[in-house]
Amino acid sequence: MPSLTLTLLPTVFGIARLDPGHPVPSWATAGPVSSITRTEEELSVVCPLYRIPDGVKGSGAWRAYKVHGPLDFALTGVLAGLSRAIAEAGISLFALSTFDTDYLLVPEAQAVQAGVALRSAGYIVASDRPIQK
């Protein structure tokens, strides 16, 4: 597998859960990255944390490592390798995939630690500086 490069995005994300029949709210589609997934059981939203209204069930704060893409669909084991490095460091992971690439969301408090784990596993981490608050 070719060496992969990742960058830690500056945005703090939240992951929200709505009922499966809930319409996609306007707050869910703004920001540099957003993801809406509907199943029979839920409507799951990933978007900037500040966009999620109070009272909405969710989990935050998360930071996202973006894998530089596009990734060829013939590649195998991309997420397996990345998630193994994160898991071996004892860090929770929420993965997103798009047509071109993958995003690894990790708890904000462990974002730099995740970067260290990814580097130790042989990945190139172009940036993992913590954001200034």
C-alpha cells in the first residue's frame, strides 16, 4: 500500500442523532465537512459542533484527520490500517468515507495523541497542531 498522508482539520465536530424520519435540518449541512446518514434506525449527522442546537442528542467534541486523496477504490485495508493504529493507542474512532477519501474523527482531547499513533504506524501526518481556543 502506498504511504498515506493525513491532516488534522481545524474544526471541532459534533456527532448528532435524530429520529429516522426527521427531515435533514439546515444546521446539518453547513461547514467545511458535514455528513448525513439515514438508516431505518436513525438520522446521523456530523457537522461543526457549534452548529448542533442545544437539546439534540449527540457526542462532541471530535477532531477529524483527513486522508489526502483521492484514494483508488482498488486499495484495500486503508481504514483497517488507520483504525488499527488508533485502536492500539486506546483512542475511540468514528470513521467517515466519501467518494474520494476517508476522515477519522477522534475525541478532541486525544487528537494530538492520535497523530503520534498514526506517525508511529508509518503514516505521514502533515499537521496535527491543536487549535487555539
